Amino acid sequence: MRPVIVTKVERPERALVEHLGRHSVATLHEAMGRDGLMLPYMRPIYRGARAFGTAVTVLCQPGDNLMIHASVEVCQPGDVLVVTTTSPSTDGMFGELLATSLQARGVAGLVIEAGVRDVAELEKMGFPVWSRAISARGTVKATPGCVNVPIVCAGICVRPGDVIVADMDGVVCVPQERALDVAAQADVRVEKEEATRARLAAGELGIDLYGLRDKLRELGVTWI
């Protein structure tokens, strides 16, 4: 792919992004038909981390964070930076200084399929990050890549302007063209779960609530 920085990104309405951001990763994943969830090695670097926003994508060479620096200029308030590399990497490609620059731009967080460092400082700053690894190993700034092109991050295709939601359970990407429908489906799911929660709290068993007794019998399970 030819090195390129795309400066113009079509972003969904902020109210829609915030609507999706009120839901959990698990709820959105289920609302999408169990789709959009990044591989489970993408973990928050500190407990309680949560972020949502529109994706600005970055494709880097492993061990080289040049394009992360280049991407800061095109970020807008409420974006989430999503970074991957052309081949697997765990090098510490992001740290406190880059986070300071992104915070100054109003960026909501970082999702990076590589390593990060300065974890204590990032937590103190309250800058949420989901990464493949934590590593103090440094990087260079030598090789061109791309900003705001479609990428594959942790098994999921992410395009500029897609909606990213991340919490303690992982990271989900909602394609921009599906955002409105997924938000509506997530609302329905939450309402249904609230009713289910009330019935379980009242003592009803899940095996009865979900009609699983007959299914168990069909599968040959007997009670003795």
C-alpha cells in the first residue's frame, strides 16, 4: 500500500456515537449478531478503563511509531486512535508523551495491536489504552505507513469513522453504516436484560426462564 495520510474523515453524528458509548462492549457485540469484537488479547492497561469514539486508523511498521506521530494532527475531539502494524509487534510504540499530545487534541483513547509503556503515567493521566502487550522496548521513527485507511486490528476490519467502544471486556467496532441500527438493537437488548434480571433476582431459575429443560431432555440429559 502506498504511504498516505488521509486528512478528511466522515464521522457519524456525535449524538449517535454517545448513544453507542452508553452501552457495554458485550451488549454491542450481541446487538451486532456477535460480530465486531476484537481478539481477546486486546486488554485495557488499567482497571476501570472505558472509552468510545470515532476511529482514526493508523498502519505502522513494527517497532516504528512514526505514523502515530503523524496521525495526531488529523485527530479531533472524541476520536479514538486505532493502530496496527504490518506484521505482529509487541514493542512499546506508545507512551506518556504521545498520550499528552492526544489528550491536548481531545482524543478519547487508544487501541493498539502492539505494545505500550509508561503505564503508571498513563493511568495517572486517565488516558485509556487497550493494547496487545506492555513493553518498555523502544521504537524508531523511520518508516512510512498510512493514516485513515481501512486496517485490520486484532481480527476486525476498522475503517476511519467507524465507532469504537472499549471497556474491561474488550474492544468492539461498530461500522458507521450500521451504527443507527446497532444502537436501536442494543437498547432493545438492555430493556430485555433488565426484565430478565428482575426475574432472576426474584428467584426464578435460568433453566426455566430460558426454557432449557426441554432442550436438555432433547440432548439426552436425565435427572436421577
